[in-house]
Amino acid sequence: MVGNASDKVIDDFVAKMISDKGIELDEIAYIDERDRLVDELNKKIEDATIAALPEEKAKKLDELVKEKGEGLTENEVFAVFYAEQGKVKEEVAKVMNDFREQYLKGNEDA
């Protein structure tokens, strides 16, 4: 599952969440739960990251996606987000903290 440094951070974050919740899961159930949570958290982070962009940056990103499609590189996406990195980091941290709190409180729709 780990593909790059940010994937490892998310994997480790989710593993700690599951551990902190204190639920006993067999290996298969643990993997299913971890994968589900990683997917949900990644989607929430993606949504929050895009929402944190000013309108003109969001339009530029949309134009790039339409223009390049599958050919869009990570560097091109990074260039759009670079100027907003402080705001994006704040939003990602908030999303991760909220997600953790909801999960630990027992809300299955973390």
C-alpha cells in the first residue's frame, strides 16, 4: 500500500487510529478496515485540498485536468498548490484531526 512518503504518513496515521481505538481485529479484518479508512481519509484530504484553493487556482487546476487528462504530471499539480501550501497544510491537518476524532468516538462514517 505504501507508494511514497505521504502514503506512508497516511498509512501510519490510520494504523495508530485503529490501535488507539483498541479494537481487536484479525489480520484480514485489520487490512480491510485500514484500507477503508485510508481511502476515506484520502478522499477527505483531496476534497479539503481543492476547497482550500482560491477560485482562480481551482479554475487553473480544472483547466489542466481537462487539457492534459491522464498526462497531467505531479509537478504540474504541485505548481498549482505551491503558493497555497500554508493554507492547504492547515486544511489537511484539520481534516486528519477531525477524521481521527470521529473514528475514535465510534462514528463509522469517519
